[in-house]
Amino acid sequence: MAVSAIGLDLGTYNIKLYNGIDDTIHTHKNMIAIQNKHHVLAYGDEAFKMYEKTPESIEISFPVTNGVIADIHHMQLLLHNFVIDSTGGNFRSADYYISVPTDITEVEKRAFFDLVNDSNVKPRNIYIVEKAIADGVGLAPDIKNFQGALIVNIGYETTEISVLSMGGIVLSKLIKIGGKKFDESIKNIIRKEYNLYIGNKTAERVKISLPELEADEEDAVLYGRDIVTGLPVERTIPTNMIEKAMHENFDTIIDNVRAILERTPPELGADIYKRGIYLTGGSAVIGDLHELIAQSTGLKVNFAPHGQESVAYGLSQMIKNEELRGFAYSMQEFKE
């Protein structure tokens, strides 16, 4: 059944937008290209194609940083355009459900409300949903009876670790480690060991291709700039070096997962032991992180069935199921 509502999962790197009218989830790069400080040259995937290739007159902006809105004007431009694109230009007044990290301030949460309210997207009502709750709904529609679940959402700049029970958040912690740090570690080790400077997009591509390269027992072929000569070159890099480069960041995530487990009440700990840990988010499948978490905690590690769209899928279920909408709370009082 079509519902005039939109669900928003605003990540640093990607925006997931659920359109209740056609029951679809659209994913866009969360970046905008601004020429001469004022003119919008491109946005979303088109801006991503320009990333790391533009002259000084063109700035590529990431409006969301570390899970919160850093540039509300640019984010308003992006949201307006994404809503138009996802509705074919025929968008109508709608309810908006927007996910936010739990471990941020009330002022930072209010910024998400202001974003939708001031973006000329015809908001009828604006609701805030804790991201961990949306993740939980994506895992189990009967979340009110879902006891003792540990969810680790690994995004581009942040990782949110949450313990859920009976539809509520028992513990939650947001740390500034994610796919971007993995990319930086890859760039650093290649620069150190091979005197090769590579871009962020190249580091990301090799990170994502690791499982396929390892399955085929092939090394990674990278193109970059030789630091000594300054010339463009090609280098062959062993995959085990790339994997190990990320382990320092993996260790930080694992240490925080263990810290949350140590604070978890024993009865909930027993439920988590039975179910295992759930990994969600766009960077959850990178490298051997899931294996290292399992080894360190002694718990089974599960991947969320909807992957990086887990939060957006959870929002879609809340929009379609009236019984689940109670997990969202209104911030309409901020209009006053």
C-alpha cells in the first residue's frame, strides 16, 4: 500500500532514501560540487565522479561529518534534489522519518529536524528515529519482543555499537572509526612501503575488491604517483599487506565492542551469546573484521540481511506498519 512518507538515513558518504509512494530505497552519494563558491555544478553520484579530479574553482563538499550535519545549507540543497529525483519531480506533502545516532547531543538532533523543515520538501510531520532502533526493526519486525541484541553499525566515518532489548536502547556508543579510516590506513602503508601516493577513491576500490582478489589469489594492481620521481606509475601490492593495514582500526572497533559487552547486564549477555553479534552498515563486510570480532569475543557474528540499507529498510517497515511508528518521536515543537 502506497504511503505518503519518506525515510532518510543520512550517512557521511551515502544517503539512503525510502519513498513510501513506490516502496523503493534509493541510494545516492552524499556530496555536492560547488563551482566558484556559489553555483551547484553537480550532486550525488555525478559529484562523486568529479571527486579528486577538480580544479581549485570547484569544491566537493561532504555536508555530513561524523554522523552529524556539518553544512546544513549544502545538505538542504542535496535533500531537495534527491527528493525530486526519487519522486520523478512529482513529490507531494509527506511525513518524514529521519534516523539519527543515539550518542549525539540534542542540538545535533535538532539540526536534522531543521534540515527537513527548511529544505522546501513539503514536510507534513517530521519524526526522529534512533538509528539503532531502525537497525533493530530491520533485523526483527517484532522488535518489542526482541531481547538482548548487539548491533554494530559500521559506516564511513563512524561506528555505532548498541545493545537493544524489548524495543529500547540499553547501551550505545558512537566512535569515530569507519571506512574512511580504513582507506587512510591503506594509503599510509602503500606510501610507506612502496613510495606510492594513491587517492582516496583508489584506496576505497582496493578495499572493496579484497574478497574477490583473495578468492582468486591475485595481488592488487594500483596506479598512483611515485613520491620520489613525481611520475604516475603502476604497482602490484600483496593483498595481505592491505588487509593488515586496516587491523589497527579493526582493533579499536573490537575493543569498543568488548567494552560494551562488559557493561551489558548478565541476563541480556546470555541472549546476545545465543544470537551473536549483528554487523550492519556499508563498511561491515570489509576484510576479515567479522572473523576478528568472532575470535576476540567468542561470539557468532551475523551480517544484517539488508546490508548497508539496513537502517533505511527499518524505516520503511516503521512507515508501513502503524504498530512500529511508536518508535519514532515528533520534534514538531521546534517549529514553535
